[in-house]
Amino acid sequence: MSTPTGTRAAPVGQAAVGRRPELARLSLNTATTKHLTLPEAAAAAAAAGLSSIGVWRDRVQEVGAEQAARIVADHGLRVSSLCRGGFLTTPDDDAAQVALEDNRLAIREAATLGTRELVMVVGGLPACSAPGGPALPYPAGTPAGSGPDDPARDVLAARERVAERIAELAPYAAGHGVRLVLEALHPMFAADRAVISTLGQALDLAEPFPADVVGVVVDTYHVWWDPDLQRQVARAGAAGRIAGYQVCDWVLPLAAEPLNSRGHVGDGYVDFATVTRWVRDAGYTGDVEVEIFNEQIWAAPAEQTLATMAERHVRHVLPHL
Amino acid sequence: MSTPTGTRAAPVGQAAVGRRPELARLSLNTATTKHLTLPEAAAAAAAAGLSSIGVWRDRVQEVGAEQAARIVADHGLRVSSLCRGGFLTTPDDDAAQVALEDNRLAIREAATLGTRELVMVVGGLPACSAPGGPALPYPAGTPAGSGPDDPARDVLAARERVAERIAELAPYAAGHGVRLVLEALHPMFAADRAVISTLGQALDLAEPFPADVVGVVVDTYHVWWDPDLQRQVARAGAAGRIAGYQVCDWVLPLAAEPLNSRGHVGDGYVDFATVTRWVRDAGYTGDVEVEIFNEQIWAAPAEQTLATMAERHVRHVLPHL
């Protein structure tokens, strides 16, 4: 994300009067207030005293990227990140060209919004993303063996395609001053959403590229369980690749749609003190985005959601940041 | 598991006449036929032509370990593993002593059953296993910060307790000719069931002990997504620590109780050809246990479940074994 002192900081206007210094690094990701339009989300973030906002492309595209940039600036906010590019795993060449073109558009949108960070959710297995839905179970008459003979389940090949397509997008991103931010998703999403499942794997994929062209985001929900997390956060920091720190909590039981199982910081099982210290000790000085997918939180009034975000930030994250 | 040529092989009796050579390494884990008693499960496995069975402690304890051993032998079967010991993460000293005593009983049961392999599910966070259920969300008045001040969410400390208690159990296991088989569970179970989430982590924990005292099991459901899997399977094989290969498939959507989301081999997204070759290339020559938790499969007739297991084994696993 852009730092508070970055060259892309939005002008500090009238709307910034209510900023709360203790929330200077707290950012509202618009997924947390899913039902708000961008103007509504920006107003809510500013009213709560935040300095930045992470925006999803659907809400940006509703108004257009240039207008979106004005809305955010008019509220005295910075854009901490744009979510999301990616979905690069298709084995189909035509579909891959469509995906790459959409990612180029996302890169231009990020540049227009004045954020350097484009978060990338890289996509899952072809078997999970085939037109018409999952091609499962194996059709009758499937020959013995799967794997290399079964591209739809070949996670190794899917990862290779991600690497190739990141390489294809990197020069375009660099040319627009935008960083491709690889996001490791929790392994329970490996089949259907992202074949990058650990921070270490994201860093391996980022390694061939300059740190200001391909980075990683540390999202507590996705990586808290990783026994190698401390080492990989330090590695990411040493390489200058930590492009964002997203926080929300692992709560149980999982929701019927597991994607929407996330909870407010402090409502679940993540040890935010420890992970936040690792991120701090890795040299990260950027924004802390709260990105929560949760039906109950979406149904709550936005001001209540923002108030809880702020209170949890001050209690569980800020002391360790 | 005991190999077909192992010294503990059950006597080949009358019941073994129906064995199918192509299923010589296929084992029925009794969790797959949850509603069957041990005599029923053993009869079903023998009738399907299998040579071995993996047994859960609840079904063993219903008849007692000695009688269980006789039942299995009378059907001409070997015991591929006993499931399960573990649940070693409590910070409470008294509760820890109870857990250790129960694990010693499990070790004796394994020895009586004639299997060397005791599968260990090591337990989750204290916050998930507190009497009266999860201690969530944070109670009002919780001081700023969590982590080191919050033992219930301290996954690092929970892992340390696992290491200490494995060390305490290891000599007892060795004395009974039983191996403690550490199971990495899918990271979606890290909070509530097992703070071991990767095969590499299980191997790190096993390393201080002889390979015939502490081993690991490769369960496709739990580890298929791991970008480091090939390397860790090879490492496990080189160290002589692969104590079992359990197979079932990752199917979506997850069940309302995610624990019961597993599917028959071939019904989901796992690339069995590739993973099976890695296990084979690591030198594993033991049994392949099918352990499925799935309400629909539990509701199906056992002979149908066994027939599907056999058919999928021959199609998706055996060619690569």
C-alpha cells in the first residue's frame, strides 16, 4: 500500500479534519462493507476517522476509476490497495487472453486510483472453474490414472501457468507504477480460488521480479496457521515485498459458504499480537486493511462495523504495530 | 502399517480365500464404515477381498483389544493402523496427565492388535478445547494485546507442548514396539483439531526420535494442496518415517460439518496419480488406507462403499503405486 508519507498521498482536505491519529494506519477494505457503494464506503471510512480505504473493482467500476479516485480524494483518503486481479490458471489460451486483458485493465485502474498495490488472487484448478461448473466426479469411462493425464486436477501445471502469466503481466504493471501483490489464500481455497496457499510459495513466485513489481500481502485469515509463518514474514520484509497487511479473524464454525466465515479481529483464534509483531519486525510501515467477508457483518450498520474495527485495532493490533 | 511380509502378519486362514491380489495393499479404515461394529467391518473388508483394516479405538474398545485382535485375525486380515492417539495441547497439567495416560492405553491397544502404527491427531488451540466450549469472543475487559498474554490462542506454545508430550510418550511407545504416527491435518482444522498442519512440520517434530518410534502419515485430504509436498514426501521416505498412506478426496462444497466433507477417491480434486507416485518413489511399500468421513457414504450399504473403494483404488491409485 501507499504509505502515509508516500508521494501518492491524497490531498488533505476538509474531510480529513476528523482523522484519528491512532487509526492512521487502519484501512477499510470495501469488502467489509459489501453493500455500500464507493461514495458511501468512503464517507463511512472518513467519518470513522480513517485515513485510507482498500477498494474492490466492482465498486470502482460502478463509478469509473477516475471518478472513484476523486471520491476517495474528496474524503481525504488514500487508496491502500485495489482488489483484485488474478484468476490466471485457465489452460485455455483464449480464456487466458481474456484474463490477461482484464488484469491489464486492473493495472490501469490501480494507477488511476493512485495506489501502487494490486492484490492478485491467482485462481484455482481448471476442474473448479470450468464453464458450467465443476467437472466432477470423473466421468464414466475415465481411463486408469489421473494426474498428468488429467489437466483439470493438475495443481502443479496450474501453478506453472500462474508463474508464466505473472511474468507476462509484470512489465505492464511496472510501466504503470503498479505492483502485482500475490495473495496466498487459505489452503481450503486451493481447489477453487487460489493455487498459492502459503506466503513462502508466494515469495518463491515473486522472487524473479523486482520487489516494487511483484510483492505479497500478509492476510492473517489465510496464513495464521502456517508453522513457517514467522520465517516467511521476515523473508518478505527483508526482500521489501510486504505490500499489505490484511487482518481479520478465524472464527468457527465455518459458515455455510466458507468464504464468508471471517470475523472481526478478536472474535476468533488468531494471535494478532504475535503475527503483528512479526510484520512490524519485518519492517512493514504501511496500512492495516480490515477485509472481512461475513453475512452478519454485512447486515450490520456500517458505522457499527467501523466502530468495531477501530476498537479492535486499538486493542489487538496497534500495541504491536 | 505392517507390510504384507511383516512379522506381525495375521495367519492366512479360511477367510482369506477371497482375497483379491490387486487389493493386497488396500485397507478399510473403520471410519469409512462408521456405523459398522468391528466384527461387521472386518467381515465387510474380508468379503471385499481386502487384506487389512485400519481400526478406530471406539470400535476396538467396544469388544476389548484382545477380542478385537482375534476378530481381525479370524477374518485373515492385518491391522494397518490404530486411530487415534493425541490431543496433547492442553495447558492444564491435570488434563495433560489424563491425556498422556489415555495415549499409553492406546499404545498398549496397538500392541495387542499387532499393529506398529498409532496415528496421532495432536489437538488444537486451548481456546477451542476449553471445557464448556470455545472461550470466544474475547471477554469484555480483555486487556490490550493478545498472543503471549493469551495462552488460549498461542499456537506456538501449543506446538511446544506437543513436542514435549511426544517426547514423554516415545519411550513408552518404543517399549511396546509401537510407533507414534504424527498426522498433519488440513489447516482448516488448525484451531480445533491439530496444530500440526503440514507434513514438513510433522517431520520436524519427528526428527529427534528414531524412525521406528515416531513416524508420519501422508493423508491426501490433508496435504494435497501443499506446494512443498513432493519434497516433504521424499524427505519422509528417506528418513524411513512414512508409516501410512491414507487416501480420500477433496470435494466441494464443504459439508456443514467440514470434518465430514471427504469423498471417495476420484470424486474430487486431488491428483492421486502424482501424489501416489511421490509416495511410491519415496520407497513406501505399505498399505493404502481409505479413511472417509462423509454422511452420505456412511448412509450407504457397506458392500457398496467397499466396492467403490476397490474400483477407485484399481483405477486411480494402483497404477501409480
